[in-house]
Amino acid sequence: MDSFTEETFLRLECDAGDLDLISYHLYDRHGGLVADSDGAHHFPGGLEVSGDGELLLSVPAERDESVLYRLYSVKGALVTCSDGMKTEIFGGLRLEGNRHLSGRPPNTSKA
């Protein structure tokens, strides 16, 4: 998420039926909008989005493979990128995790 505009660039989530859902709003290095998913969708065959000659998002068909991405802001600033081995985070990025339940997490220890 862009920490300045609160715009979400990429969201990877899993629904109650264990289905992977992806939503994205991707800009290129010039700040031009390349692709917008218009909501969360399942891509069983994987997904690749390119813009201005570079790969912006690659989601593999298999869950155990790495997601690759280069996320730019509306101003064309690179905010984060990952090649599957290393992730770089630059200024202007805010990460958000799951917020399903308040309070303590359920007990997962084995008795």
C-alpha cells in the first residue's frame, strides 16, 4: 500500500474455501497505469503483467513457487520489488497483514 495515498498496489489473499485471490493496481516507472484487476480474482493458470518493457507482476500457477513483482507509485517511484529470493522495500510503502480477529490468536499447541 502507498503510505502517502493509501492506494493498494497488490493484495494476495486466501478466501474461506482456500482459494487464492489476487487484486492489483500497477503503475510503470513513469507513473502510468498499466493494469488494474478491478477487484480480487483467482488466476488458476498464473498471471503475468508487464509494462514499459519490464515484468511488473508474475504469479505462478503453483502455490509453492515465488511471486515476483516490481511495484511503482503513481509518481513512478519504485516502492518495492522481489525476484523471489530477495525483497527490497523503499520509502513510501506500507505493509498490512491479516486483521481477522481481535484478541489472542487461537491455541495451536498440541496437548
